[in-house]
Amino acid sequence: MRIGGGLESAKKNLNAKNKENEGIWYSNHQLRKERDLAFEA
């Protein structure tokens, strides 16, 4: 097993996780905005 290869895949996993978290944060933010608009109406 190459150590470098393990690091590379760990970095890819981290990047994928960050993208996933960004997506979750964004959708939560959108839901919150829509909920606030509903309360104002």
C-alpha cells in the first residue's frame, strides 16, 4: 500500500464531505428564508 495514495483518497473524501455540507447548509438556509417569509405574510 502506498501512503501517498491513502492521503489522496482521504483528501477526496474530505472535499466530497465539504461539498455535501455546503449543500445541506444551503438548503437549510433556503428553508429558513421561506419560513420567515411565511410568518411575515
